[in-house]
Amino acid sequence: MKFNLKIVSFLLVFFYGFTSVENVAVALNYQDYQKALGQSQKITIPGLPQGDGKALDAYLHKPAGDGPYPAIIALHGAGGIFPYQIWWAYEISKYGYAVIFVDHYCTRGHLCEIESDDHDSARGEIMRNWQSVSPRQRVLDAVAAYLWLSRKPYVKNDKIGLIGWSWGGASALFAQKLARRLSLPNGGFKATIAFYPNLKYAIDTPQWTRSGPIEKPTLILYGKSDTLESKESYDSLLSAGYSADIRVLGFKGAYKKFDELGGYREKYHPSVGNFPKAFQKEAFETSIKEIKKIFVSESEIKAKFCHDLLVDV
């Protein structure tokens, strides 16, 4: 997939006031998902003794060259890793980032499928029992990936961030809120992107209220018609007084998984009832544009992809 964009870094936009961004039109199809799946390298990384200690299955995407590169840790939601999420990992690697997608489920015997879609009954089963891998364990898995990446010579170990979808997005936010307790080397997670992180449920949990502030740049993308989200929860987040630069983009008329190809469908969870999902072109294209703001700087796109989003400004 090719893009012809002049994009500004999210951090440079905030700190220096650059605003030049072109419109984006993305022609995405299922063959793009298959290509991304074919580029994934399945690996195993050590788990942490603070959790269940199990080695973790993961999928690695690396850009061309020897690096060192900044890196992103990707976290899946209740239904496991989907092809569209692997597509995102592959796309981000094209911007000059190493991306490791942690599979919380496969090592623990719940689900090892990454190529099927929402019609897979096994995905529905684990979705309804997603807390078989607790939020705490998911955060520890992200920490395990961070420590693994930190030791790789091709990774800039002080420039590692997070991206997550649904409960993976919530886990990424929790990892930021727990940063002081985690005391990670090299400054910890430098930034977070969260797609539809179910905030209206996460924000009322004891884990949320007992954990610390968000102190690193954060971008949240959600659909305003997503019944698992609420504008009020994001208003509460933005009014909490956190020191981080937090951007929240809500897309009118968009449902959950607006960035995955597919028509309108409804899923059921015993805790929340039926909830809708559907691709929305406008929300997806805006997400592409916003995420490229984060990963590609205007000053360097003329010559090469910028590898330095996660800088200390």
C-alpha cells in the first residue's frame, strides 16, 4: 500500500505548532491483510516471574536495515489478534519502527488463530471469557516485551511505545498509569495509541482509580456510536489534570472496529449485551492520517521516513 502524504509528528504539532497535513485516501482490501500476515515473524519471548512466568508467543515486524529503530509493542483485545491488527503492525514497521505484537492467548492455550475474522466461534468464546488473562497479566506481558526489546541491538531502547485495540488499548493505558510502580529502565513506555479502549468500563475499575497518572503522550481513537464507549468517560479523562499530552478523537457515526474491513454486525457479551461493529472509511482514513502524524515528521518525509517519534522534547 502506498501513501503520498506530508505528515507532521504529533509531538512536533503540539510543541512547535506545525499544522500542514494533506487529505488521505486509502484503498484497503483483504489482500493487504494477507500480505501483512505473510510478513509476520512468529517468535517466543520470556515471560515475567511476577506474572505466570510463561514464555509468550509474539509476532515481529522489522523495517529494512540494521537499525537501531524505535519500537512499538502492540496489544490485542478480547478476541485475540486479528488480521487487520497485523496489517497495522506491518504498516507501522514501514515507517521505520520495530513492532512486536504480543499474543496473550496462544501460550496460555486459549486461542492461537490470527487469520480468522469475527465469524470464528473460537474468537467469540474467548471474547466472552477474556479475563482468563487478567488485565494485570496483560500489562506484565507488555513489560516482558519492553524488556526483551530493550536488549536488542536493533532497537533504540529509550524509544519504545505502545499501541492497543479494545481491551488491549485499555491495557496500554493501564501500563502508562502504572509506570511509576513498574520503574522500567530507559524511561519506560514513551507514548501510547489506544483504539476504542472501552474507557467507560475501565475508568470505573479499582485498578484505574488506584493507579497513577498518565504522564506520556497519548492518542485515543474511538467511535461515538460505539456502545462500549462514552463521551463522558473521555471528558473525565481529559479533566483529570494529567500532565501528559492526551488527544482524544471521537468519530461521529463510527462503531467499534471502525478500522477493520467488514459490514455492520453485532456481537454479544454477557456483561454488556449486544454491541455493534463496522468499518467506517472516514474514521479509518482519519486514523491513518493521525497515526502518520505520530510516526513520520514533515521535515524528513521529503527524503526518508523519520525514526524519531519517541523523542524527549
